[in-house]
Amino acid sequence: MVTSLVVLAGGLGKRLLPITKETPKPLLEVMGKKLYQYTLDYAAEAKLDEAIIVSRKGWITEREHNGIQLRIVSQENYGMDEAYRAFYNEYQNGIEDTLIIAFTGFIARPPNIIEQSLRQYTLLNESNMILVTPVATGTDTHASVEFDFGSRVKLVQEKGKGGSGYALAGVLIVNREGARVLYEDGIIPGLNHLASRGSLGAALWTGEWMDISYPWDILEAVAMLLDGVTETKIASTAKIAKTAIIDGPVVIDNNARLDEFAVVRGPTYIGRNVLVGMGAFVRPYSAIESSSIVGSRSELKRSVIMSNAEISSGAVIADSVVGPYSRIGEFSVAKSTYVDKLPSRFTIRIFFKKRKPKMGSIIGAKVKLGPHTVIPPGSIIE
């Protein structure tokens, strides 16, 4: 079986606003990787050596990632149908026996999701197959899926319109004819076209899976990834003060710095070029992305600080996401509470698999907050 892989990475991520105000979804950094790079890593683990990645012009420039050679295709407009048609127009004569179509913006662990998809495709002996996952929120993913006990797909509905409890898990595999149908009809109508002909199977993903659709999903995705961190890893170029305390499994990336009396309790991720100031306290299930600053005597509790952000001295951030290039003033506080005490706009969409959650605030990109600001739980600040 000869296999080609196409990765669709051209979406803005409007549901992730205000986090994606400056940075489109595929380029968001989560634990040191851009979201599209997670999909490429799954492909590398599956021993694929080449991928075609479709995105807006200029978004992605790398030509090799983790041993995979990349061919870049530019799409004119946004949307997964636009991305797929841009690929097909350029490569329709070169599509091999099997085409893997992978989305970006989901996190899966373990086993390897693309490798399992290929194995299931062979076992099902179907012409075309989609990978599905059971999710409690179900419909706010790429699409919801209904299928029978014989693994034959009955219906695929666009995100937000279904209610089956099963979602497209970000990977589908088609033959040449299936590839043509998706091009002519669009991906979701094309899958339904194939289903109506009885030529679309479904395989069940057995590992953990998370689609990053809304800003608060970033907290759960980081928690899922940090659960896979079992030992402390400190880059050789990191600088750790002698009085700093590292407790539990912690990943500290290149050129990060922990000042005197800083405390980091794992599982936690400290990104490239991050500064954790004197006496700062970083609690478990936090992630600080590249080139961000956590000021002296500040505290993070189960929060994600995205790239190039600054938490000033004495601030306390709880159960929150701080967007790229934002600055939180001195002695500010982002409070949190249990999800069931939040407004319904949150509770109908927030889903945490691992623990009864608390939720703080979503602070968007390039937000500047002055000193002594108090941010109530459930706030979305643009």
C-alpha cells in the first residue's frame, strides 16, 4: 500500500478568539510546539517520511520537521474545503493508492493516532475510513459522526450540528476515488456521499483525544500532555539558581531561567527563553510558553501563559489562559471558581475529563492590564 499524507493547517480558529487575534490556530504554541507540528509528529512516529501541508501563504516555512520532508501548498481563502481543494488541484495526478487527510489543532496520546488509523484501515478492509472518538462535548469538533455496530458510517454532520457523542478524530483515509469525491463535494458532504454508497467505514480511537476548539480547551490539552511527563528534563542551556526548587516532573526548555528562590512544582512546562523571577511560585499543570516572563513573587496555579506574555511582580493567576504578547500588571489577581458556578456560556462547553475543574479567565492577545487589577472568574478580556 502506497500512502500519501496531506495536513490541513489553514484555519484561523475563530472559536479560539481572543487568543487567536494575532496568531492563527495552527501556529499557536502549546508546550513548546505549534499545533500543526503535533500532527506532523504523529506522522513521524508512524514512520511516514513526507507530508504535504496546506496553509495560508507565509504561515509555514519549514521544509523539514522531525525527519519528515514537507511540501508546502498555499490556499487562497480560509476553511478546510479550500485547503483540500488547493492540495487536490496541485497533486491530483500524484495521489497514491491511499491518501491520509489529517487536521490540525487536536492532541492525542497514546498510542500513535496515525499509525493506529492505518492499522484499522487495513483491518476494516474498507475503501474509505474515518477515525472517530467518543467525546462528552461531541459536536464542537471537526464533525460529529453516526455509525452502526458494523462500523459503517451512516451520517457525518458539521461541527455544532450533531449530537451522537462521537466526533471525527482528525484523521481520515481515502482511496483515489474517495479523494476525488471529497474534492468535488467538499469534505463533509463528500463523506456523506461516500456513506450513502456504503463505502465509508469508521474505526474507534482508543486513546486520549482533545480538540482545541475554545480557549479553555488549552488548559485541558496542557493537562493531558503534562500527564505524559514522568521525569524532570532540564535543557543544558537552562540556568537554574542554586536556591530555586524543582519538585516533581518538570520540563525546562532551552535558555529558560529560574531565579533565586523560585519554586516550580510538576508536572509543569517551562518554555524556551522563559524567565521565572525571584520567589515566584509555579504550581502543577501550568505551562509557560516561549519568551514569557513570570515576575518575582508572582504565582501561577494551573494556568497557561502563552508566548511573549508577561506576568508582573506579585500577580496571582489561577486556572486561566493568558494570550500571546499580553501583560498583567503588578499585584493583579485572576480569580477562579468551580465551573458549575460560572455563566452558562461557559458551562455548556467546558469539559474536563480528569478532575472537577475550576475556571478563571481568558485574557486575549496583546491585552495590557494595569497594576492591582482584579479579574473575576469567567471573564473574557479582549
